[in-house]
Amino acid sequence: MDFLQLLAFGYLLYGVVGLFGFQKIPEAHRNKPWTKSYIRWQAVSWVLTALPLLVYSFYFSSGQCMVSFGKRIGLLLLLFVPAILFEVILSRKFSRLLKGEKEREKTEGQ
């Protein structure tokens, strides 16, 4: 088993465990009304990160596919596009929620 497969299985395991609510999250995101949703969506993000690594490592670990290194890197980046887009959307959503909550606390404190 090569490094990418081990890394992918680690990400997949962390994502599956995160789906059950066991995940380390930043202090700023704890004890909020949307924390449970944040943890679950982060878990989905970890699973989406693991899938391209699994596909790539199993496809090229057999040794049957002879593709240049540049094409391999291009394929890996192409496989990661959905995970990257998902993470950007998720990050913006929860940053907006956190910012809105901080502004609400600021106005209530005055």
C-alpha cells in the first residue's frame, strides 16, 4: 500500500467518524446553534478529499497504466476540483454565519 492510499484511508476514516459528530473543530465554531451542521459538512469535506486520492492511487498503483508524470498531476488536480469547490462554498457559508453572529453579539452588547 503506498502513501496516497494510506493518506486517503486516513481522510476517509476521519470523515466517517466526523459524520457521527467526533471531529476536532476550531474554538470559534464551538457551542453555536449551527455547530452540529458544521461538523457534518466538514466530515463530508474530508470524504470528498479522500475520494480523488483513492481513485488516483488505485488507478496508478497497478502499474498497468503508463502515463507521464505531468498528465498524472493534471488528472489529480482535475479529480480535486469538486472537493476544492465544495470547501470554498462551505468555508464562505460558515464564515458568514460566524461573522453575523459576532455582529449580533456586538449590537446586543451596546
